Amino acid sequence: MRWLLRLVAGCMPLVLAAAAAGEVTFEATADRLRLSNGVVAVEFDPKDGAWTGLTHRAVEGNMIGREQLSAAVDFRADETWMVESLGSVLLRHAFERDGKSAAGTLSLTYGIGKRSPFNFIPDRWKDRAPEPMPVYAPPTPYEFELTVRYTLRPDAPRVDRRATLVRNVGKNFFRSSFRRVDGFLFVLPNVVVGRPADCTVNVPGPLYTYTYVEAGTPYEKLAGTYIDSKTTPDRLPGIVGIENRAAGLALATWMETGAEVAYQTYLSGDGRRLSAVFHTLRSDRMGDAGRIESDVQSILFAPDFPAAQAEHRSEQARSLPLSTTTPAWVREMVILEMMPALHGGFRGLADRLPFYRDIGFNTLYLMPHWVGGYGNADPRAVDPAFGTPEELAALVKRAHDLGMRVLFDMVIHGFAPGGAVAREHPGIFTRNEQGLVETHFNWGSLNTDPGNPDYVKFMEELVLHDLRTYGIDGYRVDANSFKSPNWDPASPRRPWQASSTLPLYRAMYAALQREKKDVVLYSEMFGPAWHSVSNLAQDANWAVVTDLFARFDRGEANAATYKAGMLQLQESLQPGVNRIRFCRNHDTCWFFPDHWRGYTPRFLALDGIHILTGVPVVFAGDRDHPPSLEDDANAVGHYRKLIAVRKEFPEFARGELLLREIAGDDPWVFTALRRDGDAVGLLVGSLAPEASNVRLRLDLPGRTLEGVELVDPVSGEKVAVRDGGVTVKPFQTLVGRLRRPGG
């Protein structure tokens, strides 16, 4: 049973009786509405409902600044942000205590958009009489009522915020109307923890992708910027953190959508303060008397940002549990990405495979082999430019005979207009309110609806056809980010149910596993969602090589910043995930052809780090953007020797990646450990053109650097660690194994 106290505006002042320590209390006066649990408090202006205060007992002062809009939550209807456009009026507030959890919730209800009353006849006919008869005329309601709820729990250092949107009845006798609602906007306005000069900002994400925020960026450096960090959970972990190390306090915030829809993350600075803004993409149709519930925003306080990440990670695991069907060999994969045309088609590639197998590649990822390629006219039909289905089957068999596994490419975002699939399956696409097929917002293909059972069935049949016909070992899934809603009025599903591709993934993988347990799905996208439905995912997108090497040249990035970003992203994901790392793939050639510089020493040094810290992918090359791998004998030898390390030291393939436990004092030298059982491998890699005498710091109980001898796998040179120091030559990679003290 719930105990409820409702305080309607005007019934003030009121203060609840003295509460026990840690109990949630509510205070309503003429000056403020205050909800507190002794650790955290939120305050609001009782006149307009503006969020005016957020405090924590560990830090003096208010952590937010009032914004011009009273409601710190907005919603988008028919492509208009309604509170931003129409403003809001506080209608009422209420306090509620949960009898079981003792949580306290303050609800603020705002009216948005006056709604004109419905009239059967023109107004002028009602106004003609000199003495009109009095009639009952109820007050004109607002079209929308937005209720925002702030919840505190006893002693808990967090605030949970959610919203309910209600559309009042229009009382139109002849027809009802509909609004298209495109989600909610949650704003943490002008937020800082103590002094801006003491704060750093963290937004974990794929390294140097999009508008990447380096780990621990000074708050004041970002205070005058606007950053669009893209979507969660398909691209980002979705957590934003502001940390004050001097105060020993971090604030972190995120949305919880159950991975059913994505949300966008933004940072907006006015020159002094940053606001954290989230847009949840749960689109829905709203009729008269309609009601829509938002997703929940969490605002958490923790001693530091890694502690906040741990809490976020544990909550994320409930909606995105790690896949439990990953074959043991996945971590040992060394993937060769190959264009079918590079060697003239399937037959030429089959003849060339022994060369690549000798380098050490054990997995072939074959780029599109079907009609239309990434344009995806018909993935069932082999493109005759590359050969016949029989020659494709012979290529797969040749790879298997060489001890290589084979992954086909897959496109799920859409199909080519006019292609065979579009003609034969017109019902699998999203449509607008007029019933017309929509195109993908980014790629221009006909946009598929992953929630449509007919599309799911088509893809299940496709993967089973490929498995039975060619005997492949899985897929690399291209451009698999979350999608646009389906507004088709004939669809029995909610518009937002076309957004997530996760159910489609699960259905395809289940179909594959019914025939062959030992199969994998490799995700091009890099967010946490994919580790729930596939076996490995990229650690960054294809733009990394262009962005990162340019930053190296300008001195804006180095090995230390790269490692810090890798660590922060790793600590936002579930333990045990398999991350794919690379310096180059086909997209880096196609989208940034002028930035490809060849296999430079720094390029090979960084890809050496990738080979030893994750599942590596190496692009064989593109004749239109030379050189290809086999054109550079030095690069071939380099890859052969670095890949061999994964066999000589198996922990560099199978082991847990440890980044916090080892560090060096030179920012251009990358350090890492890989632990597999009793074996702990040490990696020291230089990304600098100069030699370095780097001092190492180890924090791993039961292991020591004393007596450790490292080896350069490329040159064979042996280098001893002496008194915690080691000399590293320009762009050199050194590997070895830690010892036990006295061992």
C-alpha cells in the first residue's frame, strides 16, 4: 500500500514532520519546493516549476543553473519542440512516498499549448444575442500535460527522473486528431561539481570517432562548445560524467531505455557552464486522451568516475546481458578483410589464400559478393562479376582446407530501390503516414523494419541459405545501428518498435545455431548493445585512422591519450567482451582516400598494438587506393612476426586486457598487460620517432618487473628491464612475460 500526500499549488507553506536520518523528506514553502534524503537534494521554483537546485552534502553550493525554460524536460511533437516553442505553466505538484521502498517522488505537472474549444457552428452565431443565456463553459484545457517525476531513495546518492505526457481530449465530435511524438528531451542544465576549474568531463565512446571527448578533458576546455556524441546503445555507452577529484565526487548521468530504442547525447556550453542533454528516440503516435511514458534518466553521485561507470555497467547488464554462446576460438581470430575484386574474383582469391594464411590470418572476412554490394539489390544472388556460386563455394572450401574460417558481409539497413528484394517483398519496409515506402535517413536505401516478422523471416532464410550452400562460419554485419520509426498506419506495431535491430540479430543467430553451433556474428557498430547479440564488435569506427594520425601529427594525441580512451571505453563495457581493433578498412579508403599514407612506421606500430590488445582486422587493400598489403614486403613481414606473437605468447590472444595495472612515464609509449591463467604478458610499444628510456610502474600483486626480458618480435632484439626502466627504439614493439617475485 502506498502512502500518498498531495500538495496542490496554493497549499503552502508545508513541511513534513522531522524525519529519521536518511529518510526522504519534502518541503514546500512560498520560495521553494525541496526534495531531500540527507545526501542529495533537488529544488524547484513553486511559481513556474523551474529546476533551480541540485546539491550533494560533499560539495558546497548548487550544481546546476536555472535555464530559461521552466520545465527541464521537453518533448517533440510533429517536428516541434513543444516546451521550447510554446512554453509551459506549472499546474500542480505532488509528493508521494512508496510504502515498501520508502522512496519519495516529487511530481511537477506542466500545461503546454492552449487548445481551442470545439464548436459545432461559427462563433458569431453564439455572440449575436444582446443578452445571451448563461451556459456552462468549462475552462479550456491545455492540449498537453507533462508530468515530470523526481525520485530519491533513502540515503542513496542518486536522482531518477522520468516523465508522463498526456494529451487532453479535444472533444471534436466528427474526428479525433493525432500527434506524432518523437521522444523526450532531458536536460541537466548548467551542471558542474564545485568549481569548474576543478572538474573534468568524461563521455566514453569509440576512440577518436565523431566528436570524441578525450578521457578527463578539463571542464573549462569544453564549456564553450557544442558536442553531438551520437546514439546509445548502438554507438556509445551513453554515460556522461563530471568529476571533481579534489572534492572526491563525480556526477554521472545516463538514460535507461531497455535497449528498445536509442538516445542521443549532447553537451551544450554557454562559455561558462555545460548542460548535459539527452534525447530519447522513442517515437509514438498520440491521439486524443493519449498517454506516453518516457524512459528513465539516472543522475548518480560516486567517489570518482570509474565507480560511477561500475554502477552504470551493472545496470546495463540487466537489459543487455553478455552473449553466452561465443565460441572459444573468437579471441584467437586474426581477420583478413578482402574485397572479392582484389584478385579478380573468387577463383583468383582462392589461389592467393595460401599467401595470406602463411602471414598468419586465420579468418577471411569477405566483403559483399552479391548483386548490388552495399547498395544491396539482392543478397541471395552472387554477382557474376566475381564468379559463380560454385566458385564462391570452392573459395570457402579452400579457406577451410587451409584452417581458415570465413565470414560473409551482411547489410541490414535496407535494399536497393528497384532491386529483386524490393520487388518481391514490398511489405518489409517502413512507411510514412500516407503508406509510402521510406528511404534510410543516411544511406538512401529502402528502409527495412527490423520489427516486421516478414523481414525477420527473410533474413533467417538468407542466413540459412548461405550456411547450407557455402558452409560459412558467420557474418560481419554492416551499418547495423538503430533505425528510424515506422509510421505506417497499417502496422500493428508501435512506431518505435522498428528502431532496434537487436531482435533481428537474435532471430538470425538462433537460426544459424540451430544448424551449426560454432558460428559468430561480428558487429561493425561499437556500442554495448552488440555484445548482447553478437560475439565481437569493433572498438571504433572506420574514421579512426584518419582522425588519429592527424592528431598525432599535431601533437593533440599520443599513446597515453589513446590508452586512456581505450581504458575508459573498456570500463564502460561488460567484462569479457571481444573488441575488434584496426588501423585501416575499406571505409578509410572510400571516405578519406587522400588521407591514406601507406604502411608508415607509426601505422605499423599502432596496428601492432591492435594485434596484441584485441581481435585484429587487417585490410588486404584496394587497387584504386594503393598500396595494398601484398605490395609492401616490409608490411607483410611486420604483420607476420606480430601475429606470430599471439601463438608464442597465447595470453596476447586469449588473455584479459589489463590497462590500469601498468603505466609508463613517456606519453608516446603504450603499455598493457594480457593475463591468461598464470601467464601475464607485457606489451611496451612506441609511437614516437625518437628513442625513449621509459620507466614502468606495475601494480599487479604477485608479479614483478625484475628480471623480465622483452623481445622485439620484428628484429629479434632482446631488451632487459632494469630497475623498472626499459629503452625503446622509435616505433618499436616489445613483448615479454612478467615474473613472480623471487621466481
